[in-house]
Amino acid sequence: MKKRPTLLWLLAPYVLYLATLPLANRVHPTPLGIPFLFFWLLLATLLTPLTVWLAWRGDRKRGRV
């Protein structure tokens, strides 16, 4: 199996959604006027396409796509 270190970027959404969820499960502080948990999930959702793009770009640079 070939090493593909750029695919490690795809672990970031997993970590943002699941691994840190117990740490972010609180109401205060309220950034942008919304509960912290909703803000955290919104941030994770917006960062997911960026991580997919970074993984794709890394594979493309190595000629795998």
C-alpha cells in the first residue's frame, strides 16, 4: 500500500466533530450570539471542504489524481 500522508487532512473533520464534542458541549460563551456548541459545529462544517481540498491538492501534486 502506498503512503498518502496528505490524506491525514481528512481526519480533521472527524476530530472536529467527534473527538472534541465533549469539550465543546457548553452554552457559554456565545460567539456571534449563538450557543458555543452550534458555533463549533458550524465552524467544523465550514472547515470540512477546506480539508478535502487540501487532501485533493496533495494527491494531485504527487500525480495520483
